[in-house]
Amino acid sequence: MEIMLSPEDLAYRHQCKMYARGELAELAERFGEINYVPEALRLSLARAGFFKYLIPEKYGGYGLSAVRVCLARERCRDWVPIPLSSREQMLRSKSFFHLWRPGND
């Protein structure tokens, strides 16, 4: 099935690809296969802006975008496969909430 992506979504997909091949690949090499989500990975994903698509606009995010979340997972999965259950661990991180309070961009 062919899905039509907007020019903005295509640019975001390219951004995800570049992040995965650069900073994320370095983190994957550094940590290898582990059973937890390291703080360095959470901070890296936050700085790259990936969490903003999970946060409502009224709290400083971009609002939920299933397309953007899927594009990010698609491009990043080969470097650091994160089980879906690890989302909770990321979202509970104190640094995650500190980084994404309104006005902390």
C-alpha cells in the first residue's frame, strides 16, 4: 500500500533517518543490547524533538501525531529497537518532564 506523505512529513522522515544514522547509531554502539532505556538515550531523543509529538500542544508539545510517531519508529528501529513497554519508562523519567515543560525548548 502506498501512503502519501506531506512534504513536511517527508522532511521529518529524512530528519529521523539522519538522526538514526548519526547520534542514535553512536548510542547503539556504546550501549549494545540492554534491558533498560539509558538516560543518555532519553535525553538524546528529547533533544532531537521526538517526544514533542506525544505531548499536547497546551503543554508545549506538537500534539499527538501518529504519522510522525510511526515515521520515527520506522527510521530508528534498526539501530536501537525499543520495546513498546519501554515507553512507560521513558515517560516516567524525571529528565523527560524537565526537558518538556512549557517554555523549556
